[in-house]
Amino acid sequence: MDILLFTLGEGRYALPAIVLRQVVRAVSLAPLPKAPGIVEGAIDYHGTVVPVLDIRARLGLAPKPLAASDHFLIAATRGRLVGLRVDGANALIAIDPKTIERPDRFAPKDRLFAGLAKLPDGLVLIQDLDAFLSEAEAAAIATAMPETAA
């Protein structure tokens, strides 16, 4: 299994490579007035308007202004493209699925994570992007903007 390691503040996280489309440098966000609060704004990605989700808020981290060193992870979830603003995209690595702890073993009520990877240099939480948005948030994004095919 391939995962992309990324950082948010002092934390290190991962996203399964299968949902990842591209890592791009952060650019200014355009406001999306009718979008739910989890949406920071939108970007133009190769002619497609893509909502950028506030992963910091979802993980309970302090807000941080957009910085030129930030990256957007462009990924597919629920049939659409979304962006995640992260402090840095670090490495795309292959891991043995046997080294991943199931999420119910460490966070039984938290559906944001697909698992906990045991890497030689520490533990990494693997995001479950499909569980990131609630049904209501996904519906609100669809109302605020046209579908962006994944």
C-alpha cells in the first residue's frame, strides 16, 4: 500500500495514494459563500473549481493563516475532487498493510482515520477521506458548487 506522508503543525499524517491526484503549492483561496464551514475556499485546478477542506479544524488543531510554504493535496472522495491544505507533503512511501492497526483499536468513535501505520521512525495516522465529510457537508458542497469529477 502506498501512502503520502504530510505534516500539520507538529503532527505527521498520511493519505492513501489511491485517492491522491496531485500535490500542488498553495495559492490564494477564493471564497465559497454557500459552502459549509469545513470549506476554507476554492481553487482552480486545471480549469476545475475544487473546494479546499479545512483539515486543521476537523482534527481540532489551531487555525493557521495560509502560507506560501503550504501545499494542497488534491484528492478524490465521494466522486468529486477536493483539496486539503497541509503544512508540507513529505514523502510517498510503500508500507506493508500488515503494519497498519485498525482504527477501532485506537479510536473507536473517530471515523476520520483508516488506520495507524507503524513506520520505523514512528506512528502515522492514515486519513479516511471518505469519512472526512458528513453527508450534510457533502450535500452542502454539492449545492454550493457543481460536481468536480474525481
